[in-house]
Amino acid sequence: MGKNVFITGIGSGLGKALAKLYLDKGYTVYALSRHLPEELKTKNMKFKKCDLSVLENVKCCVRELLNGVKEIEIAILNAGILGDIKDMYETSLKELEEVMDVNVWANKLILDSFIDLKINVKQIVAISSGAAVNCNRGWSGYSISKAALNCLIKLYSREMEKTHLTALAPGLVLTPMLLYILENVDENKFPSVKRLKASPKRTPEEAAKLLYETFPKLFEYESGSFLDVRKM
Ligand SMILES: NC(=O)c1ccc[n+]([C@@H]2O[C@H](COP(=O)([O-])OP(=O)(O)OC[C@H]3O[C@@H](n4cnc5c(N)ncnc54)[C@H](OP(=O)(O)O)[C@@H]3O)[C@@H](O)[C@H]2O)c1
């Protein structure tokens, strides 16, 4: 029987490239996202349309998608949103909540669903960010959500003893999310953007290949760790 991979957020960027890579390698890809790109529509793509910001629907989506699945080689919690880059003082609680819902609480519900459904998930990787620890000016809700995601993964690692969990920062990837920052954010008010512009970046395809090669190496680290591909 072929191997199964679960990925959230395959509509663009890193998730789309990861889904393509796993399909090309013969995996069956189970995906939750709002959009299914044309080039991913193949026999081995099992897709459930799901808006992860609508938290009351998330468990139902996972249950429908994974009905009958007993084993998952790797679950990649990739879906994420940035929110506006602006000062904390300018950011409302509602805006912070929106980012937390997709980047953190939807993932909690997905992890709970794996447990409810008694699926044997060998490895879970949550796509985190250096922003979780940098907390640069303007990264507001995004930084808070990725710090909380790292904590969420560590907490579940204590409970999911048969699964290896990691939060992994993927490095800079030229996706719509990063392009938005590079093209729209004032680098004088938010100096970290100047550094981003000067730093090396990967295409989504290069990043997906690097992550694919990195995932087996994560087992060398304690379950629950936060790691950064740039430091491994
Ligand atoms: N690019 C970077 O340099 C970088 C650096 C550090 C961390 N990351 C992280 O990498 C991950 C992927 O981001 P990306 O760079 O590839 O950006 P992206 O192109 O904006 O991708 C975001 C993904 O999340 C999905 N998504 C967003 N809102 C969703 C919702 N409400 N429900 C379901 N899916 C949703 C999107 O799919 P749909 O549109 O189909 O819903 C899309 O596939 C994120 O967790 C991000 O924080 C990226």
C-alpha cells in the first residue's frame, strides 16, 4: 500500500510545492485548503475544501477527508496567514484573533481529530517561523501566533507519545506571503523588512525539496522541538 501524507494549505506557496513533490513521489496526499490548484488534480490527491478560519467546521472536514485512513507517514501543518504588518498598538484584538484561529487553533482541532480518529500518525511537522522568536516591530499577531504554535506542538508532544512532533521554520521562501511583505511594507518603519530583502531566499520548489530531505532528520531531535532549517 502507498504512503499517506496530510498537508494543510495547498492553494499556493510552500504547501502547493510540497503537495506536488509528494504526488510526484507516489504518495497519496490528503489535503485541507480553500483552493485546489489545477496541476494538483490527480488520482492520488484527496482534497477537502476547508476554510480553517471557520473553526466550528474544522473537525468535520478532517473526519470527512480521513474517513477510513489508518496510518499517515507525515502530517504537515502548513496553512498560515500573516495579518497586516503594523504596530501592536494599531492592531485590534479581532485582527489578532483571526491570525490565531488559522495559525494556532485550527491546528489544535486537527491534532485532536487525529487522536479522536485513532490514526497512527508517525510524524507531525508544523510550519513555524523565525518570527516566533524574533518578534520584530510590526510582526504583531504573526509572531505571537507562531510562538503559540511552537508551544502547542511542545504540549502535544507530551501527550502523543507514539508520534514525533516538530515546529519547523522553513527559511525565506518566495511565496505570495513573502512577496506581499517585500512589495508592500515600509522598510523604514519596519527595519526587519530591509534585512529580509537582503537575505537569500528559496523558490517554493527548492524549499519543498529541502524540507522533504529534512523531515527524516527531525527524528534526531527531541519530539516537541522548535527547529530552523537554516540552522540544521
Ligand atoms: N514564505 C516564507 O518565507 C515563510 C517563512 C516562514 C514561515 N512561513 C510559513 O509557511 C507556511 C506557508 O506559507 P507560504 O509562504 O507558502 O504563504 P502563502 O503562499 O500565502 O500560503 C498560505 C497557505 O495557507 C493556506 N491558507 C491560508 N488561509 C487559509 C484558510 N483560512 N483555510 C485554509 N487554508 C488557508 C493557503 O491555501 P488556500 O488559499 O487554498 O486556503 C495557502 O496554501 C505558513 O505557515 C507561513 O507562516 C513562510
